[in-house]
Amino acid sequence: MEVHNEVDGSGVPLAVLLKRELCNQKVEKPDILFGEASKSKKGEDFTLLVANCHRTPGEGPGDNAGGDDTISMFVIVDGHNGPAAAVYTRENLPNNVLAAIPPNLTSEEWTAALPRALVAGFVKTDKDFQTKAARSGTTVTFVIIDGWVVTVASVGDSRCILESAEGSVYFLSADHRLDVNEEEVERVTASGGEVGRINIAGGAGIGPLRCWPGGLCLSRSIGDTDVGEYIVPVPHVKQVKLSNAGGRLVIASDGVWDALHFQEALNYTRGLPAEAAANRIVKEAVSSKGLRDDTTCIVVDILPPEKLSPPLKRHGKGGIKALFRWRPSDELSEEQTDNGCFEPDVVEELYEEGSAMLAQRLNVNYPAGNMFKLHDCAVCQLEMKPGEGVSVHGNMPKHHSRVDPWGGPFLCSSCQVKKVAMEGRLHL
Ligand SMILES: [Zn+2]
């Protein structure tokens, strides 16, 4: 009698095939566990937590039997001068981003298209909000998890940090406080803004660096219609791929980071599940500094799927790694190499860009370039007739001669006005 311990006739034992299957990241998506906590003082922090929604808006939950088409989204918006911009952004930004991604892409193409779609979605949301004639503004930290790929788009000073399963820490967001970001001070100044501190009698400047007119401490935000247009909504975008040992994300508003060092925040959460971890961080932040600001935290655990467990959790052993320094493979423990299923704990950087210039951010050179429709406005997705759009490269300085000033991507006339305004050239 034949014994069916081989499944494909090639002589590969079933156990090996099963292990291969388990090791295949395409098949196995991580489990996403998350929780949030918040203490409100001004009522201007808001969050959005969406697990396992479809990449394409409007698709029902049963449309993809494999469930391979789902992403998770986590957003913190921290408003100022009222909640209107934060509320509007929370309601509209995710759809504006997803709508900017061309349909029918493979998983890899979708990942590659996301950074450009984030820029388009942020700028469209800001531009649309300007018509509401509200003075408020908001920071945004927008996290999208697609399989083991984490993409973070940020404006302002709410931060997202990642601790890999092995214990290395990575910053996934930018800090757009004028006080700490010289590059942004230079950009704002070059675009016609004035950066300085509040002057008291006698001439001494007090408080953080601010941008005038308006007096905002941030160089990027959504909203803020009454400050200079060089306070732009163009996000810093960072995209990383976790190993299938996973990691933990801590996303929090400045109420947390003004009170806690990131290492403190991580230490407080050791061994706690996501919800309890978020609660602990907010509690510690408030008890150390008092409730001086809205204090909000989301914790997201990206875990090997249950079938792959037990996860290698060795928190606190890895120390703080410089951004994207590869961990040498010779540091791998026997435990990890013997397992055979887990990859070395390497967080791989796929993409990072922080430029405020749309010409650079809507670039066609990035592999995703030709996936986007040429005659849709690259920001608001308005369909245009050939020849109607203005090239995003139209006003590039001469020394950028490698780009074609007449080539795409193209902007509709109102997005072109927005672009020129953001570059500080509207009133020249
Ligand atoms: Zn447009």
C-alpha cells in the first residue's frame, strides 16, 4: 500500500513543505493587535484605528477570499486653534490617500505607489480644507500596515517609533518643530517666512522658535490657513519592512513625548499587551508633567501569525540603533538560526523622503511612476484632457535640467496654484 507522505511527487517531505509554507511571507500576514489611550485637556487630539480594511475603498469584506488584500491604518491628529482641521483630516485624509492609488495593482506595486499617494492625499486634504475658511490646523501621523511593510507619513510633531522584536528602536516620523529642524527653518525662510522667538521688552526672545506671520511652532501641518503657505502639508514618508519576528509601534501626540523619553515609554510597556501599554504610557506621561496638553497614544503590535509562534521576544536587549543600521548577522543567536523559519531581525528601509517640493515628491523616477495615469491631476486626481495640465516640473530651476519641464506628472490649474503658493512664489 502506498503511503502518502509526499504531496507533490518531487520527494519533498510534507513537513518540509509545510515549513516552507509557514516561512513564506506572502502567505503569512502578521497578526495586528492594538490599543489606544487618551487624556484630553483641549479636546483637539483625535485618532482613527482601522484593522484589516480593504486596500480599495468600497470593497466588501467578502470580496477577496484570500484576505490578502487587507491593510490596517492608524492615525493620530493633534489639532491647534480648535478641532476643525483635526476632525476634517481624520474624516477625509484616508480616503484621499487611497483614492490616489491606481486600481488593479499587485501587492508590490501598491506598496511602491503608496508614498506618492500619501503626498497627493495630504496636499488634497489641506487644499480642500482651505475652502472651509477655518483657522485651525493639525499635525498628522498616518501609519499604514500592509503585511510586514509599515509606511508612516507625518507632518508636525506627533511621533511614531518602532521597536523591533529583537529590541532595536527606529524613528519612523519626522519632527517638524522649528526648534529642532534646521533644514525646515531654512526652507521656511527661503520661502519668505520669518522665523524667530517672541520678543519681550528688552529684546530677549522667549519660548520656542516660531514662524511669522502666524506664530506657529511647526513648519508643516494640515490647515492653518491664516499662516504663510510655506507651512506645507507635504508629509515626510518612511517605509520599512519588518522581519517576520515583528515589532511594536508606539504612536503618540506631543503630550506624551514632551513628558517621556522614547526609551522610558518603551520600558513602561514591557510585557504589557497593546491596550494596557497605551494606558500605561499616557498615565506615566500625565503623572510626570501633569495634564498640560492633550495626551494620546496608540500601541500596535505586529506579531508573527499564531501558527508561527512562539515569537522571539527579547525586549530591551538590542539597545538603541541608529536609523537603519543593519544588524550584523554574526550577532544572531543560535536560537534564531536554528529555528530556520524566522529571518534575522532586520528592519529593511524601502523608502524615505522628506522634501517639501512637489516636483520631487510626485517624481516619475520612483518605480511606481508609470502606474499612475498621466492625465489625472497628480494631487487631486481630477481627470484632465491631454495638454490641459501643467507639468509639475514646469518651474524647476535650470540646474535640474535632467527633468523634462514639459513632462508629467501634471497638475490641474488649482493644484498648480497651490504648488506655487507652497513654494513661496505666489506673490513674487
Ligand atoms: Zn488638482
